[in-house]
Amino acid sequence: MDETIVRNTGKLGFGLMRLPRKGIFTDVAQVSRMVDRFLQAGFTYFDTAYIYPGSEEAIRKALVERYPRDSFTLATKMNAFLMAPTQKAAENQFYKSLERTGAGYFDYYLLHGLMENNYEKYERFHLWDFVKAQKEKGLIRNLGFSFHAGPELLDRLLTQHPEADFAQLQINYADWDNPRVRSRENYEVARKHHKPIVVMEPVKGGALADPPEEVKKLFSSCHPDLSYASWAIRFVASLDGILTVLSGMSNVAQMEDNLSFMRSFKPLDEQEQEIIRKAQRILGHSAAIPCTACHYCTGGCPKQIPIPEIFASMNLELGNGQMDKARKAYAAATEGKGKTSDCIHCLQCERACPQHLSITKYLEESRKMLEDRA
């Protein structure tokens, strides 16, 4: 990574995947207020993607058209798996992102969501060569990729592509030693290759902002004034080699909470690290569905089943024992949409899931718990 180009981004990045909405449209006015507060606090890193609905257009209006180009850093991504049936279509995502954002160039540009069932498509479409060419033209300052697989593939990719300036990895305290996600092992591979790390899903799609009651009591006993999300973000920000930690903020209140503890960031001390270890042991016995609500599974669902919202409803019971709330949340989530019983087991959701969840199995369990018992 060219250190003369990389600016001081701070340890907090503004993830633009879950922006506030007014009906079906992004609430650009609220996003603008969030952008203002973020920059005023000294942070500069904004992260979007071609496939985040309305996100690139919103950040043009809220950020690019309102601030000097050298006052912020912007990252976006090319997705050759969910959105691009041909090499030309994948390449066109880059030019479309330039048009949507109006940014002129990207400080960080990523090949999006590499995992076992899609990384070869990026090779077959020669997209590594394409993004290198854009970097040589000055349209990309730093190139990298986001990743959702195990350390063996990560090591192979970083060995085959030393031109990658950074890697974006899913890291949080709940997944640190999760055998499905393998956060710690992936982190160690990136460190071995001396690659700076952008952290995604530090709060696990919001799940760690509302953890099981036993974890809440543990955190509150130490710092009753701090949010549960703060523990998750500070855990990853305390690691060595972290470029920035992305938080998918959806409203001004979440922004203010993150700024309250990241503006003058202090790494976890030994007592706090021990509390995190206790929380990890508790979560190791949790039956909650480890869904991060990325919604990659829903885009191609032929029955329009709101899978992440259904799993969030399930977790009210599985994680906190709140069956009545779970049923009410399920009814609200599926109103006018597909229900768990509508699933036809086409498995497109499982192919798209970066967490590699057995979605149809969980949907069947949800049907039994939230439909059959209602």
C-alpha cells in the first residue's frame, strides 16, 4: 500500500450498507447530518458497494457534492458473483460506480465478497488485471478485496495476488474462534502477509449490539455507561494492523454512540479483554442463528421471503427466550411477504450467503417454532 496516498482515516469507518430510509428511498437529509458529524469528529473513511441499493447515489449527494475531494476517503466494490453474468458487465460496474458517486477516483476499491464458490470467477473474468489497470490510470488509489471464507483460501489469494494493498475481513469477538467464520485464523494470515485489514461486521450485523442477557449483564457490570456495541467495536479496533473498523450506521443516534468512544479511542485493557473472553465462552453455547442481516440471500428469492428478519425474530427466542416477542416480530416481518412455509428449497440463498449458513434448515426450524406453534 502506498503510504504517501493513504490518509489518516482513524479507526472508525462509516459503512453505507444500512443507511436510514424514508419509505423505499434513502433518507439523504439524515445521511448528510451523519456525514457532517463523522467528518467533524476527524474520521474520513466511507464504504459503499455497487450492490448496496441507493448507497452510491446517496453518498454522492451527502458527501461528494458537499465536501472537497481531498477531505474524505471513499471505498466501493465490484461484485462479479451476484450481479455480473459476464466480464463486460462486471467491468461496467466500475464505470457505473464512478458515475453514481461522482468521486472521480476511488481511494479504496475492492473485489467484493470472495469465497470458495466465486473467487475463480474473478480470475476467469480477468478482474484482478482490470482493477490493476485502473490503479495505473489513477482511478484507484488502493486495491483490495472483501473475503468470506477460510484461511487456506485467503493465504492462496494473498500469495497469488501480492498487488492487493489490503484485505477486508469479517472479525468480531463472537466469531473470533467460530469454526465456520474463523476470524482469528484469517486475521493471522493477513498479518503474515503484512496486509492492512479493514474490518467488516464488527457488531455482527447488529447482533452484538443486543447480545444475550448474560452477556449484557457481564458488560454492564464493568461499564454500565457504555453501549454493548462499543465493546464489539473496541475489541477489533484494539487489534494490530487494523486500517479501519466499518460500522454500518443507520441513524444519527448510532453515529453519536460510535463517536462517543471512538473519537478518543482507547484499546481494551487486560480486565476488559478478560470480560470479552467470558462473553466469548457464553456465546459459544448460544443457539442463536449467526445471521449478519447482509440481505445477500434475499435478492434472488423467488418467494420474497425476508430471511434476515425471520432469523432476527427466531433469535428473540433462541438468544433471549422471548417467544411472544418472536412471534410478533415474525408476523410483522412477513406481512405482505413470503413466509417460512413458502420456501421451495431452491438453495439460491445458501449459495449467496457469505456466512455459509444452512438457511433452508433454519427456515424449517422457524416454520415449526413461529408458524406451527402460533
